[in-house]
Amino acid sequence: MKTVFASAVFHSAALVALCLGANPAKAGPIRSVGSMAFAEAGTLLVADWRGGEIHALQLPMAPAAEPRQFNLKDISGPIARALHTQPEHLRFEDMAFRPGTELAYISLSIQQGRGLPLPALVSVNVEGKVAVLPLRTLPHQSAPISDRPAADKVFWNDVPAATYTVTDMVFHDKKLYVAGLSNASFASTLRVYDVPFDGHATASSIEMYHAVHDQTETRAPIRKMSIATLNGEPSLIAAYTCTPLVTIPLKDLKDGAHVIGKTVAELGWGSAPVDMVGFDAGEGPMVLLTNSHKAADLMSVADIEAASARPGLSKPIDWPKNPYLGVKAIPVPIAGIAKLGSQDKEFLGALRRNEASGAMELVSIRKGAFLRLSDFINEYDFADYRYSEKDPFRGLHHQLRNEEGYPNLAAKATP
């Protein structure tokens, strides 16, 4: 789930009925499952680029649960068995955490030779139990995605532009914000839907200045985004490939509008955003951006807010000596992530590939620590090492070893 600030989450059955029953749109068949976002009351919003729709899925009731850690070193096998296929046939599309339940929902495509992939949706709990959601019979309503990229448009000879119809989705204040491409000349598009779906949607084209490329760009889509209040205005914080950070007031997103976003940071070249998560771990609202080819960027919302109050970037970087401009990000040791989400108030949840086995892992990362201690071997890990009473890492090591499933090793770091 993409966390947004000042957005309440409810779980009553009455709101489930509201989300799916008021002014219902016609439900279409689900042909693909991609980006996901949770709305209130157990409604999961799923992008279907192949079918050209957004689906609002009504999920079965789930019990409430307190924060617990995921330490699943192989979910490829259990998911494949649940779907009656092989791990190598699975393509992991997105992940979202259902608020208050400690359940990860994962959208997948099942490759089947030359035929079209089959869409699949599963939930996974902290014990590793996989439940398959029946997409054919799951109650849902749908809303169309207008002006999708043409079927004959491709990137790099074989990547259909239509697969970028939806690149990210964020739910906020009864509206769904959908980033992606359209078939217009100004292809970078932000679509906004009322939730519950009532037939009302808007589409705005987006322009921004890219300091690495030293040009105004109108085609490349927003890749990942979050929402925060900046200078009194609810605003989109958007990240693009190669890697500008842009702010856009939500009030500017009107049907048919051409919106110029404000570039507030240049975070480095040669990488693509993987996920953006907003949260507050006790140090004030933060935004964490994970990347495909470099360490994650941790930024204070206060710093983004201050930069958004100033003129945006308008000059190129000094490459390669000074590749960064604007808001300063703290690099944190989260890399090699396939999908990242805000699991709960204490943890981030991550899908990542095991380097040795190739299996997909589902693990938790404590907010504020921003690492898995068990990923490393260092001085502290030798059997004859003894912590000093004043070692500043002792308490943290004790906590993380317990959380990551090594209580026997946590004992020697007991404060």
C-alpha cells in the first residue's frame, strides 16, 4: 500500500458496500493485474492495462492483527503451488498491504507459452500461508481508462507502450490518482477517479524540467508517487526515471489541463524509481524512494515543502562532478528491491530476489533502521565477540535479530 498523509482508513462492512454499491460502474472481466492501492474498507483498486480498466475489488473480511515481521525466504514456491504452476512462470507485478491485517496482497502474471499471461492475485500472511483470490468471481466494479497508448507503439522493439498505461496509483481522500501514459502528444498523464466509481474521471497532461537531460519533458510518465501537504496544499510528490523529483498541487489536476510540475530535486542519473512510500517513524513525515540501480533515497517532507516554496530547478546538473541538485536525500541501504510497501506503523514490507537461489523473498524492514541486519556479516557476528556496555548499536542489534528470526543470536546483545 502506498501510504499517504492525512488519509484515514476504515474497515466497516458498511463502507465496503458504499465503495462498491453507490452509482456502480459496469464490471468488466479482469484481463491483467498490475499496480494496486487500497481504498477504505477492504476495497483493493487494481489496474488492468490489458482490459483498459481500473477494478475495485471487494475482498473477503480479514481479522485485525498487530504488527509482525515477514521473514519468508521463498514465496515463489508456495505461490506457484497455490496457482498450480512453476515458479519460473511467475511475474510479480505489484504488492500492497491491507491496513490493519498484516496481509500482503501480490498481483502476478502467469506465463503460459505463446498465449497471453493469466492474471492472478494472492494474499500472504506472516507465516507464509498463501490464499488465492478468485478473480473471476470476486465482486468488483470497474472504471475505464481513456485514451490508452496505441497497441502498435513499442519501446526497445518489443516493450508495448500500453504496459505503461498505469505506472502507479495512490488513493487519497476518496479519489484515486493514476499515473501513466496516454495516446496524446503530451503522453505523460495523471488520471483522477472518484471512489466509489461514479463515471466521473479527469485526465491532465504533465510537464516537468529534467535537469539531467536539460530539457522540458512531456512524454516520460511519472513512475512512483505519494501525497503530502506542502505549504498548506495537498500535493503530489512524483519521481521519474533518471531521477527528478517533482511536486504538483492536487488542485491543479483538472480535466484537460496541462500541468507544469515543479522540479525540486535531481537525485542522480541512470536509475528508475521502484516504489515510493510515505510514513512517519517518529522524526516527522518522510518519503522513501527505492531505486532500480542505486541506494534508496530518504527525504524529509519538510525539506520537500521548503523546496516547493522556492522556484523550481531550471539549470542542468554538472555531470559527472555534481550529479545532484535541490532537496538533499539521505542514501539508505535498501537496494535490490522488486516491490516495497508500508506494511504497518512499524515496518516496511519488501519483495526481493534471493541472490543465490533466485527465489522471491517477502521480508520486513524496520522503519527508522532501514536495513535487515541479517543481510550482513561483520565484526559483531563472530562467536567470540562481546558487546561493551556502552556500544550504541547493542540495543538495536538485539531488537533486529529477534525480529529477523534469530532469537538465539539476539541473546548476546541483550542490553
